[in-house]
Amino acid sequence: MRASWALRFAAPLLFCSTALALPQIPGSHLWKRAGDKPLIQKDFPDPSILQDKDGQWYAFATAGNGKMVQAAKAAAPGGPWEYLDIDVLPKNGAWTTNTNTWAPDVRRTANGTYVMYFSGQVKSNPKFHCVGTATATKVLGPYTPSAEPFDCDLSKGGSIDPSGFTDVDGKHYVVYKIDGNSIGHGGSCNNGVEPFVPTPILLQEVGADLISKIGKPIEILDRISSDGPLVEAPAIFRDADGLYVMFFSSGCFTSSTYNVDYAYSKSVRGPYTRSESGPLVVTMDSFGLTAPGGATPLQDGSAIVFHADCAQGRCFFESKIGIMGNKVLLNGVDGLYG
């Protein structure tokens, strides 16, 4: 058992700001009550989270509610969260359609510049998305996009779902997905019909500006048959004992098979071993949690934020987590299963 276990589970699993510690329901590994509400009861998909130097927490999400990149703030990850009526990336760059922007992730450089990674729709061929970057002097922007995409190989399907990570040795990385299913052959998320197209997750080292590439990207995970059409939405953290955990989603986001899964490694560069106990968060129809995915961890590994289907679209949830051995646990149980 890791030394940080008690601290990481000091708070209950939170799906609403008033959640209380809950008894385990026998045989279900379930810590969520029917009727609990998300922390942001709006369409707020693919959330990322950042604590700024002012101590406030900020969350960013895929386009929705009339904005290209949505934002919210809170005093603590468990909320209450205030939805902000601003668009922090009003212009995505000349290479984009300036619409349908996905999965933003914000990091802060050592000199105080804020860098946003995002998935922009390609103007020359809107079938595809590619990874872009933008910078700002304030956490809420407005962000100014770079002239060219960060990664954009349309022959492989483009690229999406970027997430930044800084290791204990000071090296910086961006992890993202090659969107191979965009050139698939139909079926679930366009990659449910053979021959299946790879959807690898890549790790790219970057410089102190969090944008300039160092070397070439390396593949650290790809889909297998049990994943269905794809793996996507990667995000990495390192725990105090040196274990690297990469959260990702598999299945198709339009299906109840979509989930939050994870893999682990002793090196940020892998190889990564998939969770032996299966996905961490899955659909629980009877408890109102459907198609959970797009998880991002707090960088201390104490919690994750993710989305799940709701009446408004895909709403924002938060859950406390802990590490025991090579397992990620939610409030002391092996995942959320109905």
C-alpha cells in the first residue's frame, strides 16, 4: 500500500458538490447514488483541469454552448464550479474551420506563458482534425493560435486529443492520438469493419516552451480487439513512487461501451501495461452514468475529471482516485460497475 493512500482518499467520490461518503452497495462496487448531479450541468465534454498560480482551479472543454473552447473555475476540484460565459479560443487558426474544436488542454510554462493544445477541424478537408497549439498571458486567454498545426498527418487520419505532461526531471511531453478511425471502413466510430485501422497513442517530447518538438514521437499504446474501434483521450500522471499512469478511453463515444481505462509503466516512454482489472469507469445506466470518457487526472494523481452523457449532452464529473500497487482505485474499489 502506498504511503499517500490515506491522503488521496481523505475525500469521498464526488459527482456533485454536496456528495457525502457513501457505503458500498454489496456486489456492485458502486459509490454513486441514483439522482446525483454532475459538477457542471451543461454540455462540457473532454474536460481538462489546471490549478493556476492564484490557487484557483480551471477546467476547459470541447466546443459547445456557442463557444469554441469552454471554461469554468472553482476553488477546489470537487467544486462548486462556476461556468464562465467566455470563449477562451475564439480563433483557432487559418488552417482550421474555426468550428468543431475538441479536447483542449492548458499548461503553464516556467516563464508564465499559458499553452493550450487542442484538436482543430482541418479547413482543407473538414473530415479530419489535427492537433494545434495556442498561447496566452492569462489562464483564461484569449489564446492566440500558432500559424501551423502541431501534428497533422492526414494520410494516417489526422490527430486529436492532446494532453501535456511535465516529468520530475523537467522534461516536457505531449501525448495524443492518431485519429485512424477517420479513415476507417465504417461501423462503430467508422472503425468497426475490417480491416481495422490503427489508432495509436503517441508521446512527443517538447522544449521549455511546451511547443517546440524534440526528436520524433514514439508509440506507447494502440487499440486491441477488446477496445472496439479505437483508443483515444490519453492523459498521463506520475505518482510519488515513480509509477506512470496513462488514462485513456476505448469504445465509441456514441455508445454505452465508451469508458475510462488506464495503463501503467515505470517509464514515461513505456512500455505501458494495461489494467489487469479492466476499465476504471464504465456505463451504469440504472445510476445515470452513461458513456463515461475523456478523463484527465490532477497532476498529483488525487482525482480525475471526465464527462458522461446527461440531458444537456456530455456533462462534467469528478472522482477521487488512489494507487495501490499497479492499480488505480476509485474510493477504494476496483472501478465503477453496475
